Amino acid sequence: MMEHFRGVQAGGAMVILAYLAGMAAMLWVLNQAKRSFWLCSMLALPGTLCHEACHWVVGKLLNGQPAQFTVLPRREGHGFVLGSVAFRNLRWYNAFFVGMAPLVLLPLAYGLLLWRLGGHPVLGWPEAAMVFLLANLVFAAVPSWQDFRIAARSPIGWLLLAGALVWGWLRFVQPEAAKVRPPRARVRSAEVRSAESHGGRSSSARLPDGWIQKG
């Protein structure tokens, strides 16, 4: 994958920069569109469809028993909901994966980006449409607060989080702490040797008056 990406970089750095700039601009537009119910509903429709489809597919595979699927936006309280999936059987073993399912869209977007750049694209309307789709996938990959609440029902998520924290500590924090820790054992042994050496030299100076040490 990385070799392929290096080949893409060598083939068209300007196209890569144009893609990344276009995606950043589109993500900004999608974020600003949250202020308008209809504008956000229309612009984010491809991402909403993929987001809810991830929930539905993972729920189907893990016996979550999805019962309702909709991407019709609706107002709810002071905000609005772009889409939703209802489940009849969310349990400890599937709630985390169902809630976090939209994260799958991130590697999907990355793969699509590499595939598109590998074809040596020419900037135009087809590439603008691809940028719009990629930005939608990244935008929709972020789980909602309701998704986090569903995932938090499962102990699997907490165990994975604890494992990630332990791995991060052992991988990054502990090695750095060992580098800056002073070698106290070596310093102490050096001090002992120095004290013994000084003690040997000072023993001849403690002879009583009138005594002469002979070698």
C-alpha cells in the first residue's frame, strides 16, 4: 500500500494537493451546512446513506436484528436527525461493533483515494464528484453521540480502550521514561569504589606520631 502511494506521489503531486485541498474545503462546507436543515440533508445524503448502511450491515452480521432503516431527515428537538437504524437485539457482544460501524468508512475513503489517484486523473467534473464523495465518506465516518451511547453498553469497547491505553503506555511512554531516567545504580557503584580508594590512601596518614611506615 505504501509503495503504491509513493508511486502515486511521484506521478502527480499537484493532483494529490488538489484532492486534499478539495476534500478539506468540502468538509468545511458540510460542517457549515449543519446550520441549515435542508442544505445539510441534501449535501450529506451520500454520507448519510453509507453511515446508516454500515450500522445495518454490521447489525445484520452480528445478530443485532435491524428492524427499521431510513435516511429521511427529520427535526428532533433543537436539532435534526439525518437518518437512523432501529435494532431489536443489541447485546453486550454486538453493541460496540454496531455503534462504531461507520468508522469502516475511513479506510474505504482512503482506498478510493489511492485507486483514483493511481489512474492518473485529470482535474475536471469527474474528479470534483469523487472529491465530493470522499468528503462525504469522511464526514459520515464520525460516530454520533447516539452511536457512542450504544457502543458504551458493551464491555468489549471498554476492554479495547483499556488495552489500547496499556499498549500506548508500553509502546511510547515507558521507553521515553527509561531514556531520561538517570543510571542511579552505576553512579552509586562508582561512588563506592571512589570511597574505598580514598580510604586506602588515607590509612597511612592516620599513623600515630612517631611511627614511620615502611614499605
